[in-house]
Amino acid sequence: DAKTTQPNSMESNEEEPVHLPCNHSTISGTDYIHWYRQLPSQGPEYVIHGLTSNVNNRMASLAIAEDRKSSTLILHRATLRDAAVYYCIPGDMRFGAGTRLTVKP
Amino acid sequence: ETGVTQTPRHLVMGMTNKKSLKCEQHLGHNAMYWYKQSAKKPLELMFVYNFKEQTENNSVPSRFSPECPNSSHLFLHLHTLQPEDSALYLCASSQGTPLVDEQYFGPGTRLTVT
């Protein structure tokens, strides 16, 4: 399993962009990189995933380093509803502790 | 989002009881999963089913017994549990390749073992 490192917590101001980093230096060549988030008192929610190329969807963008040893989840304009724990998961759905994102008004 | 439902939402049981958790997905997915989320621990994958067949069991104690009668329903039968089994139990489903494609999670069952 790929070892994952994420900051324990981050803060952002509302309506500003947020860059959530993740290091996965032992990722294998065929492992997808998934991002999920978990809002308080809810189950995890899919955010985005990718393999090699950068990916965009309505929720976020995913920037993947050329060597695939790191990735960054980008929330373009944080809202209060984006406050959650964000999980970076390279490979087969082994969740780590994630990054707790706080959004300040 | 009501694509994946779980019942009950809360359950308190004694160590000698037998109970079952139920999960139902209304998304037409082929894969279903059980996860355990304990306080102050990462989410742990317990079981994976694909087209009703169990494809993964992550060394889960036998006091947890899953059942998948069809691709839409998943059960977790519980017996002689321990207090340390108290946790949030989450069900998820996905289409396509298990553990690769997007998973949809239910709201979870909060289990307390007394």
C-alpha cells in the first residue's frame, strides 16, 4: 500500500482558493489517486480522482505531479460548506487521517 | 443524497446480543463495501463484494459476518461483540471496478456495544 502524508489541518478564508497537498511517494504506476471528503456527521463523499493527468470537475481540480509522488486538491473558491476532513487515497481505498479544513467567514 | 441507505442509524447492543445492519443502494451499482470508523482512527475497509461475491476480507474477526444476497443489498450480522467494536459502520457502493471507481457512501450506523 502507498504511504500517504497530509497536513493534519489547514485553514482558509471564505471565497479564497485552497490547495490541499498530499505526498504519496511509494505509489505504484497503476494506482489511481482518489480524494474524498467527510463533512461532520456524514459518510465520506467522493471529490475527484485521477491517474496521471490533471483533472477538473464541478467540485474541484486535481493537480498530479509528473512523478506522481504528490498531488494537490484545489478548491477554487472555498465556502463554509467545504469545511470537512479531506482524504487523499492513492491505490485501494486505505483511508488515512486526512486534513481537517476549516473555512473562516 | 439518498442513493445509499443504512438502517438502523443508531444501535445499542449488549455483548451477548445478535443484531444485523442493513445497507441498500438504489444506484444500480455492482460493488458494495463495509467500512468501520472508530473514534480517533482512520476509516478501515472491512469487506468488499462484487456482483454478490466477496472479493476482500481485511482480517475482520468472525464476530462480524457479512451477507450480500444481491447487488443492491448488503448486511452485516453482529454477534458477541466487544465494547471496542463500538464505532460508526459505513456502507458504500460503486459501479465498475471495485476500489477504483467512485464510491457512494451511506450515512452510517452508529453502534454502541455495552
